[in-house]
Amino acid sequence: MGNKDLLIAANTIWVVIAAILVMFMQAGFAFLEAGLTRMKNAAHIAGKNVLIFAVCSIVYWAVGFGIAFGDGNAIVGTSGFFPSSNELLAIGKAPYSFFAGIPTASGYLFEVVFAGVSLAIVWGAMAERAKLWVYPAFGVVFTLIYSVTSHWIWHASGWLFGKGMQDFAGSTVVHYQGALAALAGALLLGPRIGKFGRDGRANPIPGHNMPYAVLGTIILWFGWFGFNPGSTLGVVTGDRIGYFGYVALTTNIAAAAGAVGGLASAWWILRKPDISMMLNGVLAALVAITAASGFVAPWAAIVIGLVSGWIAVAGVLFVERIGIDDPIGAVAVHGMSGVWGTLATGLFAVPALASNLATGTGGLVYTGSFHQLGVQALGLVAVGGFTFSASFGSLWVMKRLWGIRVEPETETAGLDVSEHGMWGYPEFYIPVPGGYGTESHGHLGLSHGQAHPAPAPAVPSAAPEPAPG
């Protein structure tokens, strides 16, 4: 085995490990979304992450991977559909000549988990009111939409790649795009029952489990160490060995700054140190640094994170103020912060790092030129126009033909029991002899004693007298 083979082996190990970390982010989304929504929908919200990733995995293998990374033209890949075992085991050969340093199968695994993350973002703004069938149906459509724009930006023949757009790991491709589809869904679904009063003012609908939301955020932060560093696709990047370690550093300090920025902004704007806004600050910073992580200096990563924390708070409030019900804050956290991260890369990209990555040029701060910033803005407009129109159009057709929102009585009862015939927290709904240490069955409001009286405590038998000795 020569040095080239050893390098390919090392690259493959790293990319597969990174893919596993990114796949684990689905658990983070499940905890985050379940925690920030009501308990009557918890099982539905968490379980749909399994469903959508399953659908995405199959569709991406069959068609999406070829559209995104198959050899083709500047708009789409036109080959590599339903890839065979020989094609997946090949390295740097048609129809997947893009993957020159790892087997194509490893490339598929890494890219499909990215598509799964983007699809997971979509449902945050549609939570608690979308019909179950919409998840797999729109999941197929969105996987194809995602594949087209990822070809534009990440494939060497893509037209935005050719212009030098810098999106290291997907602030635009993954997050901004997912948020645009989420916005389209939220607009077509309308707000949850009771979210806005007759006067148009928003009523708070708090999530049921903040510790779950915290755990979900920590899992996502952890998974981002595969998301951004893994996008090097190898252990050597340009002329830098172990460049993924540097990317991990910028990712981490941006997230840390986002936590501080989110909490401070909430304290200032809301007059309280809101925990959910701190979590949004972390996630918004991670979203923003996703484009920039391979291009910027550490000080710029901190600036990006701090600004993202403020965007998360102000953005969530703005979206609510204009009458859009976004239970998870997907539009602000992934959309607005995705825009900021993409543009911030055009501001702060270090020329030497851009040269090492062979993508674009230095940012405005270093070069005094608006060129890179202009390219970034062009990419946002192009992706935004295509993704929003395609998402809105397909969801609109589904709405007109079959309806995408559950009936009012279904929404009121909760999607757990209405859609699945089960509860995420059965002890709060089903009377259990003896109870669970709670005063009532959650939304039913019936005490355990009212439904099933607790059995009388057992009388312990008398201990046998010791034998005389």
C-alpha cells in the first residue's frame, strides 16, 4: 500500500466519522423541536425525524446524488442515477469524478446526511399542524430542490462555484434553503389555533420541556464538529495538513459567541435572560459560521457569532410580529442567520485561506473590493428565488388537491393521539393505578385519584421472631 492509498484510507475514515456525527444531529433536532413544542405533539415531532431521513436517504441515492454531484453541466448533474456498487466503490471516476480523494460511497454518505439536515429544518416552522403524509411527499420534492442548488455551489462545474461563491459547509445550501421551504410551509399552513388574537397580537405557546431543548442544542453543537470540519473531505486540504482542526476551532468559538450574544440580546430586548433565546443564539451562530468556517480568522468567527446571537432574538420577534407562526424559530435561526453567514464570508474571508481552498477571493475587509460580497449576494438571490418558488409552488399544489393542514379537532387533541393513536407521555393522559407522582393527567385535568383510586398500601408481614438460641 503506497502513500496515496494511505491518504485515501485516512480521508475515508475521517469523512465517514464526520458523516456519522452529522447524522446524529437528527437526534438533536428531535429533542430541540419536541422540547419547544407542546407535549401533546411530542412523539409526532420527534418521530418524523426518522421518517424524513429515511425518505431522504432513498431519494438521494436514487436521483438526488446524481443531480448534485454527478457529472453534468453548470445547472445539474446528468449522470450517476441509481448508482451501482462499482460506481460507488470507484474513486475519482465518471460519473462521480468530483470525489477524487475518497470512494464515491463515502461521498454519498457524507452528502446525504447534509440533505437530511436541510430537510429537518423545513418542519420547524410547520410544527404542530401539518398532516403526516406531507412529510414524505414534500420530502421527496425538497430533496430534489436541494440537490439542484448544491450542484450550483459545490460541484466544480456548477455555475455559482465557477463564479467563486464561498459556502464552505452550507449556510446557503443547507440552512438558508431549508428555512425558505419552512417559510413557504408556514405561510400556506397559517398559524396554530390560538397563536394570534383577534387584534393580531401573538399569544405565547410555550414548549413543554426546556431541558430537552437544551439537550438538543448540545447534540447539534456536537454534530457540527462533523458538519463543518468534515466538509474538508479529507485530512489534507490544499497545502494544509489537518485543516479540519482549524475549521473545528472557528466553529466552536462562533457558537460560544452566539450563546453570549443571544443571552445578552434577550436580556436587553426582553428584559430577561431567556434560555430559549440563548439556545437560538448558539444555533444561529453555528448556521452563520457554516459558510465561513474555512475562510475566516478566529476574531471574525467571534464577530459572526455575536451578531448571529442578536439576529436570532430580533429575528424571532420580527417573524412573530408580522403574523408568521414559526414554533421553532427556523426562519430566523436558519434563514436570517444563513444570509448573514453567507454575506459575512464575503466580508471577512482571508485571502490566503480562500487561495488554499481554491474558492473565490479575499473579503472586503482585507481587499477593499466588493467582488466577493457581490458573488455571495448573487448566490443568495439565485438560491432564494429558485428554492422559495419551487417549495411554495409544490406545497400550494398539495394544499389545493389534498390539504396539508390537519383538522381543527385533530390539532386541538394533539397529533400524537390523532395521527398515531398514541401519546408521547401516556401517564399524563391514561389513568394509571397509583399514579406517577403528578397531580393531574396533563391536558385532561383529571387527577389520578379521580380516575383510578390508588390501591391501599400493602401491610408488611410481621418479621419472624428469632429462634431462641
